[in-house]
Amino acid sequence: MAGLDTPLTPLRFLERAAEVHPDAIGIVDGDRRMTNREFADAAQALAAAVRAAGVDAGERVAFLATNRAELLIAHFGVPLAGAVLVAVNTRLSPDEIAYICEHSGAKILIGESDLLAPLADLSVDDVIDLDSGYDAFLARGDGAALPWEVEDETATITINYTSGTTGRPKGVMYTHRGAYLNALAEVVHQGFEHASRYLWTLPMFHCNGWCTTWAVTAVAGRHICLRAVRGDDIWRLIDTEGVDHMCGAPTVLSTLATAPEAHQLDGPLTVVTAGAPPSPTVVGQIRSLGATLVHVYGLTETYGPYSICEPQDSWADLDSDELNVVMSRQGVGMVTADRLRVVRPDAADDGSLADVEPDGVEMGEIVMRGNCVMKGYFADDDATAEAFAGGWFHSGDLGVMRPDGYVKLLDRAKDVVISGGENISTIEVEQALASHPAVADVVVIGVADDKWGERPKAFVVLTDGASVEAAELTAHVKTLLASFKAPRDIEFTDAIPRTSTGKVRKNELRDAERGKK
């Protein structure tokens, strides 16, 4: 019957947590512990203050903070006021932060003292210091409770800015409906329940913590805040707080596995990874601790995770090395997502897209659509139209479709090395190098070659105390891949340049190589 549907919104998750489990601890932030009732009251107080500050429905509130209780509360309090949350990457330059504030049209910027200090000439109406002026800001509100609901589930709940590794970052708009559904997918695939203790190793500013800001609250689980990713702190909280869930890019997994404090787990721990394809080596490291690894794949434009490498019953018969390899694939669409497709580069005359052969060989672009894909780019209709050509969101990622229907990512379109007419997946070469015991981190890019057009070059970080010649690493790759894929140029370095979300800044490396010519 018409009129009985309730618009979907993750705001309901906190209302329910406070109703059903009011006295259960919802947030742990250092010495602070907040019950779900206090969590909900704090969100109401923030919503009232945002409205009192003159922020109208649909206007933006920017937040510049590490993983702390106030940023988690903002994921409910800002949209509760009818406003749109813009969680800003804390590792951006002052100019980049100023650009995001201006482009989003943020009315207010709320942030931590040390992060606000370098900023100048901001376009916002008001700047609120979390460490000295937040309580006074909250006092502006009238305290009247607001309903945990929205009239339009397609209204924007947050805007997340892309990393901007090439050109200016774009503002990706999430809806209440999409956030609700993606959060529920996280509940299903990560196995969240009321007893879950989730450690915030993933930045809350990145895709709203892959929607886990809302997902953990949906089951009235416990958020355990972590403001900086350090191996000793991760293991301390695992041991003292009973952490049983965490997320992070492969670099975070390496931090977990190689920390001096690392040990066999006494209880269950589900580790979810994405952001960059994990190598079979990293997969094996996490599994050897006794943890359960969940490999997901997505982009900022897909609310974070869109697909999952969901284990098949038959995988139980695989040996450890074989399982590590199959678990490194990007998999299939999540329960609330549409099917994951890999399509050929040229659309048909009618604009439709054709799938590649599911043979694990023919390479194409990974595309997505549905409830778990962005509403569009904020204030950028042209970029939105281009991204959705043919009715599907174009990821810019290249991969293959396996015969079992699982997708394997091969590379970003711009990162593929074309050498002598042959396509070389830099990810494939990176994973081959990472399997050598002396390699702690690695990235491969294409560099100019007079004969072949391009050739792969590797940048390698060695494990502590390791020593190996470049020729040995090249020979190692040749035992795993075709010889033409093995890099003859290997440069040893102390660190790989990465974004705050773990993605390698390959553009910086390519620019540096071009500058050597």
C-alpha cells in the first residue's frame, strides 16, 4: 500500500542502539567511554548547535579531525540537523583543505587545534576548535530533540573528496539510502553483532570509514577509536579491549603483522582489507596470526567496499598458498550491490556495454551501478555524466572476469605498462616481487624505453636487516611471470609515497622519472 514506506537513513541505527542497548558502551576513545544513550545525546546536541549556527538543510559542515569520538558523533549529528557532513582528509595541505571548504561551500569547519593552526583564508563562516571551543559551540543549541528520520532518502548525507592524485579532488555525494544499504552490507559481510569490538585503524574521513561509522552502530557494537596507526597501540587494544574487527589497506595489515608485539591471537579477529590489492604474501601473513581475512574492493564513488572475495566451499580443499592467491581477487558484488562487470573499452552504437569473455584472460574495465554507487560529483555535472557513460559507473580499473564469476583487478588504466605492444599489469609484478622474503614494500611503474616504448621499473623497500641484489629479485620474478614482465630496473628506497588511505602515489614516481630525462 502506498504511504507506508519509511525513507531509509542510517540515523535510525543510533536511535535504535540507544533504545535497545542504552547502557552498553558505544564509544571508547582513550580514557573516555560513552554509552549508546550518551552517544545519541551527543549527536542531538551537535545537531541542535549546527542548526543554531544558521546551517540550513542541505548545507555543508566540514570536519577536520583524527579518529575521535567527535568525528564519529558528527556522522549522525550533522545529518540529523539536515546538513551534509564533509569529513576532510587530515593529511592534506592547507591549500587542499581550503579548496575543499570552498568547493563544498561549507558553512562551518570543526577541527582539531593542530590541524587548524596552518589554515588561513578559509571561505567558511565559522571555525570551531574541537580542543578549546567545541563545548561553547554545543551550548548554542536549544536542546530540543530532533527526529531520527529524513523526508527524502535520496538526499545527500555526506560528501567525500577523492584523493586528487591527478588534478583537483572531486566531491562524491552519498545519499541516506546508499549509506544505509552499504552499512548493512558491512554488517553482513564483516559479521558485526552487538558483541563486536571494532578498532578504528581505518580513517573515518575515508568514505566515512567505508560506512563502518554507521554499520557498527547498526548492531549497537562498540567503536574503539585510534588516532594514529601504530603497531604497538593496535596490539595493546586488541589485547586489552577485546578487539575482534578492524579494517585497513594492505600497509595497515603489514603494520599489524610485523609489529614487535605481534603474536598468535587468543580470540577471533576479522581483518577487512581494501584500498590496494593485497598480495598473496600479505594475505598469508594475516592468516598465519589466526585472523580471518576479508578482502573487499571499491572506490570513494562506491561508498567504499562494493565487492567481496567471498569464500567458496570448495576453497576448503586448497592448500595455504593456493588459498592466499584466490583470496587476493576482488570477487563479486556485495549483498546490497549490483553485479560486478568487466566490459570492453568500446561501447556499442546504442551506448551499451559489452562484457569481456569470462576466461580470466581478456582484460576490460570494471564497472558498477545501483544503490551503492554515488549520487554524483558535487557541482560537476560533466564529470558525473562521463563517469556514468552507458548507465554504469566506470571505475578506471582494469581487470579480468574469471570463469567462476569472480573479478581479478589487474591495474588502473593509467598504470598499465605497454611494452613492445604487450600489456604488463604493475599489480601482477608487484605481487611477484612481494613474494620474495627480502621485500617489505614495492611499487612498479612504467618508464620510457627507446626500444620497447615502455618498460617496468620497481621501487623496493627491504625488510629490516635484509640484503639482496636487484638481479636476484629480477630472477625471482622470472620464475613466476613471463620474462618480459620482469623489471630490470630496481631501485631500493626507504619508503614508498602513499596517500593517507594507503594508495601509492605512482604519479609522483612517474613525474620524478620523467624529470631525470
